[in-house]
Amino acid sequence: MTKKLDTEHLDEIQQLREEFAKNTNILGNIVLEQYATESRLKTIDLEKQRYLDQFENLQKQESALLEKMRERYGEGQIDIAEGTFTPTA
């Protein structure tokens, strides 16, 4: 035998269903935001690594240039603004 639910209980069930739907929607948005953020962080990490690799390459170039200059000029100080070299005494 089928019984009719009280309006009060029916309202409570409907309210819970609406809260579940709202909660599920919010959780879905959070997951999508998290995915987008993680994706952006991966992009940033790749870009950071590219610049770190470039930095390391520049350091190697600098070391090679300094070695070449030491071979030519000896030990001393370089004044880039004046374009001069002062040997170490």
C-alpha cells in the first residue's frame, strides 16, 4: 500500500537534493580550477627550466671568455665602461 509523504518531509528531501546539487557543482568547479592551476604550474616549470638552462649556458660562455682573455691579457681587472685592462701587479 502506497502512502503519501508529508509535505514537511518532501520539502526536506527536496532541500537536501538541492544542497547536494549545489555542493557537487562547487566541487566540480574546484576540480576544474585545480586542473587549470596545475596545468599553468607545469607551463611555468617548463619555462623556468628553459631559463635555468639558458643561465647555465651563459655561465659556461662567460667562463670560456674569461679563460680566453686570461690567456691573452693575463691576470688583472677589466673595466667594461672604459674598455681597459689593468694587469695585476
